[in-house]
Amino acid sequence: MKVQVKQLSGSREGLKLIRQWPQRLEKMQAQYAYLGAKYMHDQVTQRIPKGTAYRGYRQGLEVVKVKGTSKGEYSYAVQIDKTNRHVKEMSPHRQLIWVKQGSRMGRRADAIELLVKGSPWTFESLPFKPKRSEARLVTHKATAEEVMRVTRKKQRERQRYAPKLAHHGVRVPGRANSFRVPNKMAKLPDAALDALKLEFGLGGVQANPAWRVGFRGLKKKGFSGFLKDKRFFGNPLTKSSYNQWKKWPPPTKHKISVGQAKAFKGFQDKVALRGG
């Protein structure tokens, strides 16, 4: 009995470490969740093409904490920060277009009627821009997924409506996106649509699967790499003098709710399905 007391009195640092284990383990769990999201953020950011075309997508990505999880559970996500100055929510590529008959349609009346009946369109799929007297373009805000779905639908239907328009005296160029978006609008980046286009090769953009590559890397070496790093696994459990765990995880600029995080599920499922 005396031997046991003597050993304990000489192991104050060990006792301190044991007493702190619950807090240390909880902090480690939170840090691992954060590191997983940070790994994805860095992997995706590195794979987004350089230059101004995708600047909003690249600079708008951020790691956020998911609030409202159960006690003892921690969750982080990667989202596009709408407050970033390079990210603009209103964009021509986040709108659907309905064509309404104008007061004087003139010789292109039949062609305008085809646009009216074929509504909605998108800025990328509208085959020609009617004059103001011929028609009104009424736009409605939509999600990137909705815009992409309509664009792809119109691309499939192109062979059907192009000859009809030609018959009515309207030549439809072989390339899509014949309707030029106004310069002021064209310069507004749409990060969400850019993400879909690059990830899945939509809208004529060459596929550059940043998220799928990131997920594969996270599963294969991301979490295992955290466990091999003494800063995140060995030191917190074996060194009482190691106090970095008290700063884990670092604060994030923004937080989102569990409900907001669930909104990412559709995109995550697509990535996981094609990720291999």
C-alpha cells in the first residue's frame, strides 16, 4: 500500500494527464472533424483552375462549423461564402428565362411563338435574342441545379427546334450560347454553377473532378494521416505539458445549422456515386 502511494506522489504529471483525458479526447474528436473539412477545402481549392474565370469559386470556399449537433458530436462542412467579395449571388447563370410575346412581333412572329411555348430557357440555351418590340424576357431566380437541368434539356432538344426556327427565318448557330450575356452580367461569377460544371463536365466544360479526388484522398490517407501525426494523436494522450489541444478546433468565420448542412446532401451523393 505504501509503495502505491509513493508511486502516485511521484507521478503528478501522469495524474494530471489522466484527469484531463476526457477533455483532451473531446477536443481531439472536434479537431479531427475540422481537419477532415480543412483537408477537403485545401484539396478542392488546389484543383480549381487558376485565373479570374473561377476566382469566385476558388476564393469563396470556406470551412464552417455545423451547429446544433448532438452533445459530443462535432461536424464541419465546406461551403461557398456568399459574403466573399468575389462571389455574387445574382448572376445570369442563376436565372431561368420566360419569353413573353411583345406588341409587334413582325416577320419573326412564328419564331417568337416557339420561344414562348418552349419556355423556360437559360442564358446559355436561348437560341436568339428577340428585339424589345418582339418579346419580353422575364427572368426568375433559380438554383444552379435547375439552370443546368434546363440547359441540358434544351441542348437535347436543339436538333428539333433549330430547323423550325430556320424555317421561320432565324438561323441558329451550331454552338450553344449564341445569345451574348450583357457584359456587366457576364462578369458576375456563379460559384455554385462553376462547381457543378467543373466537377461533372457539364455545359461544354471539361470535367475537373476536384471534390471526388478530395473525397478519395480523405478516405485513403486523410484521416490515417491525422492519426500518424503526433501533434493530433500522440502528444495529446502522452504528454501532460502539451497544451495545444486547448486551442482546438480553431474558430470558423461562419456557422451553419444542421438543416443547412443537409442541403449539401444532393451534391455529396452525386460526388460519392461517381467517386469510385
